Amino acid sequence: MNFPILSSIIFLPLLGALFIMIFKPKNNTGVVYISLFTSIANFFLSLFIWWSFDPLFDGFQFLEEKNWISGFIKFKLGIDGISVLFIVLTAFIAPICIISCVNSIKNRLREFLIAILILETFMIGVFCSLDLVIFYLFFEAGLIPMFLIIGIWGGKRRVYSAYKFFLYTLLGSVLMLVAIIAIYTLTGTTDVTQIYEIKIPIQYQNILWLAFFSSFAVKLPMWPVHTWLPDAHVEAPTAGSVILAAILLKMAGYGFLRFSIGMFPHGSEYFTPLVFTLSLIAILYTSLVALMQDDMKKLIAYSSVAHMGYVTLGIFTFTKQGIEGGMFQMISHGIISAALFLCVGVLYDRMQTRDIRSYGGVVNYLPKFSLIFIIFTLASLGLPGTTGFIGEFLVLVGTFTKNYLAAVLATFGVVLGAAYMLWLAKRVIFGKVTNESVTKLTDVNKSELAILAILALLTIGLGFYPNLILNTVDTSVNSLISNYQNNLASVEVNSR
């Protein structure tokens, strides 16, 4: 394809943001329509890329390459089965955030929508980049609009949470920048595809793996560097929480697949026990912490840490089931967590509180909302027939082939997940009405119902037909595992 379609899908949201800044529509309605049109057009463009993508081709597709800095750094783009789904997910979540923020954002809506569109550009850029420097620029640039979204439109402790989010993620990535410079010194290039072929010397892989891990572990986030996430979620506006949970966390999971395993297979093998240990602590410990929460957003935030623990657990099994399960879990969590935060936003817009103790008996006055909330609650705890079950099941199958004890402990985490999600539903949706304000609540409006219904259909539809996702990633995952095993085998042969 001669048309630069990946550049188009990256920079179209940025063009929409620039259009709003330059022409300055007279009212918020015009700003919303322009933002919505841009994001929906980008979503359809992502669907076209997915439809045109050849899932049987073993390699990167839609390649674009241009010299950027004197031939030293190339603006190189390309996608495979691992990245195309994250592009579609990002483009899908963006218009949902724009629609959901219309009622909740009262001040500076124009600037908020500009920040959302710019952030979309950076996030899609991460999943398309095939040069380490370009990846790093997109990866870190996303901190700026997210920092502003939390710091300007967040809650009472928004400034503290915004700085904590920014400093944690930025400091974690400084070592990755040093590692990128080291990789260029060792290989003479920052082109990801060339690095795959050249292969980084084994004696440097462990230290470089740790440098990249320092960034991805914070962004994912993994225990014990997860403490910024609950604060960021609690203070962020609803749309900010949706993007943070649905997309930003997945950038680190994608990084583990593309760089940690792809470029440092020996380092990945060496540090697998570390990743397993941190993943299991995240699954079990944060699930117990979630049980103790009274703030709905904080509970869902801790559940996100636990769910991402399954992602890293699956990825580092280096098995087909584990890696595909980890990827499916990321897509599933992107849909379910977005829906849960939107549900919390629906209640907060009406009651101005996220305290679980302020609710009870909501089903009596918001039946439509309650039905949808229960669907996402059951999906989050991994009920068969939903996307939550597919990802966790594949991860556990892959883990059983690698480490029986880890699989058993991770399975116990599923029980804890059911405990805190059902406990949340019982206290909010069912029970007696103890707060008179609940009796005055109105059910979801048309736009809220449409968004949540679409997410519910996806949650159930992909739960019954997971091959829509799995067929897309199959060839790329096989290639990743094959390269990983070949690298390890070549070392064993040389050592003999």
C-alpha cells in the first residue's frame, strides 16, 4: 500500500486538535462535533487497517520509513498481529471518552477534548513505532496530556496525583532511554527489525532488560510500583480513568512483548522467576486490598493491578496459550475496565460521591443501569461467556505448563476477584436503600445507555467468539515464540 495509512491514523487526531485550536468554534457543541467526527473517522480507519491486515503473513505490514535526523534516526512505522488490535482498541475508546465527557466536564471542555485527541495520537504512535527512539518519544509524550487531564480536571487531590503519576512514570523511563543509547552503541541502529536480526550480545541482555523493565513495570503497573495508579484513578475525571485503564496500561504490556521478549530473550528467561513472583503478589495482595475499599474507583483501580498481573504472568510463560491469553486479557480489560469506570461516572454525576456506603438498593430506581453494571461485574470476575473468562483461562493453562504452584496461586486470585466484585455489586446495586438521595436517581439516558450497551455486546460477543481476536494474533505470537526459542537454542549450541 503506497498510501501512508499508519501516519494518517496517528496524526488525524492531532489535526483535529489543531483545527479546534486554530479556528476556535464559537460554542462547545461545535468543538464536540469536530472531536467526535475526528475520532470516529479514525476508528473507521483502524477497522479498515484491521480488515486489510493479513493475519497469515509472518512479518510487519503497512511499512513506512523516512529519514528523520540525518539518517541517524528513522521514522519507521509498521504493525503485526500484536499491535493492530491495540490500535483498534485505542481508536474505539477515544470517541467513547469524548461522548462521556460532555455531561461530566463543566469547565474548559474545548481544552479537555484537545488533550484527548493529542493523547490519542501519542497512544496510537506507540503501537505503530518500529524505531526505539520514535517509540520512546510517543511513549513519554503521552504523559503530558494525561498529566494535564488529571491535574486540571481531576478531584480535590488532583495536583498531588498528577505529579505522582508523572514522576513515577517519567523516572521509570529514564533508564530505558539510557538503554536505548546503549543499544545503538552496540548495534549501530535503533531500528527494531534490524535489532531483531543483529541480536544483542548475551552479556548485555540482563542489564538492558532491567532498564526496559523499570519503565514497563511502572507503567503497567506491577507491584510494588503500583501506588500511583489508585490515586490517579480516584482523582482523574471519568474519561481520564477510562483512557488510563483501557489504553495507557496496555502500552507497557505491549512493550514487554515487542521489546523485552523480542530483543532480550535471554534476559527474559533469566528474570522469569522475578516476573512470576511480582505478578502473583499483584494478583493476591491487590485483590485483598480491593476487598477493603469504600471508594468505587479505588476498588476498580486495585482490580486493574490484579488483572494486569495475569497479563505479565501469561506473557512470561513463553507459551502460545499464555501469550495469547495475556493479549486477550489486555483487550478484555480494556473493554471491561472502561465500562466499569463509565458506570461509576454515571453514579457520580448523579450523586457526586463514589463512596460505596452512600449507595444500596440502586436496582429499584435504575434497573437498566443495574443490569448493565452486573454484566460488567460478572465479566470482570471471569464468568464463562464473557471476555474476562477467555483471557484468564488461557493464562492459567499456559502457567500450568510452566509452573504448577504459580498456576494454583493465580487460580486462587480468581476467587478473590469474584469476592470483591460481588461484594461491590451487593453493596451498590442490591440491599436496602439507606440513603434517601438514591430514591431521586434517574436511570441512564440514551447516550449513556448506547455506550454501555455497545461495550456489553462486545464483552459477551468476544466471550462467545474469541477467535476474532485470537486468529489475528496467532501468526505473530507463533513467530515471537519461535524467535525466542531459536535464540535460546543457539546459545546452548554455542556453549557446547
